Amino acid sequence: MVIDKKTKTKIRISAIVLSISIILLLLTQQKIEIIYFTNPTCHLANNTNTIMQNIKLKFDDRVVVREINVNMYENDPPDTEEIKQLRQRYEVYGVPEIIINGKEYTKQFTYYDLEEAICNQFIIKPSVCI
């Protein structure tokens, strides 16, 4: 079968459009991962818990929050091996501690600062960031 130049051009353009469509679809499905180290008996962490709950509500499935309760006080249950490894990896010595896409969040633990930091992670911003 012989394909003329015009048909080849149409096929190439269709392939490019399809590729761009797939990339855009993937980017609009991008999820931000948050690891949130906390302790139920820490007053400061409890305030941050409220902020994290509101973040989950606002971003719905676009943000995945992994909440990790860590051993900070004498009567706390010991950390599991996985928690010990995460604490060591991210150098977590106190709570609350927030890791966004593998990087320590270092700004103030306010709702608006955290929201801004999350929105900055998206390549294509969801409507909640606009």
C-alpha cells in the first residue's frame, strides 16, 4: 500500500495531537503526595491536624496525605520499622513535620501557606488553585 504525502502529514498531525492529549490528561491527573508526621498528644500537631483535614477536603483526590503517628513521648507506642526508616530518611525529630513530594515543608504551618505550597507543586493547576 502506498501512502501519499498528504495522508502521511495527516497521520503525523493526528499522532502529535494524540500525544499532546495523553500528556495533558496525565498532567491533569497529577497527584501531590504529603507525608504528615504527627503525634496525637502534641498540642501544636493537633492544630495542624485541623489544617491537614481542610487540605484533604479542598484538594480531594488530587492530594494524597499519609498521616504518620510517631513516638515522641514516654507512653507512646514504639515506632514501627517503616516509621523509623521514614523518620531517618526525612530527618524527623519533632512534630508536626510535613513532607510534600519528598521535600520538607519549611514555611509556617498555616492553611494558606500550605495551600500555596501544594498549588506550586502542580504543573497544571487544578481549579482550587486558581
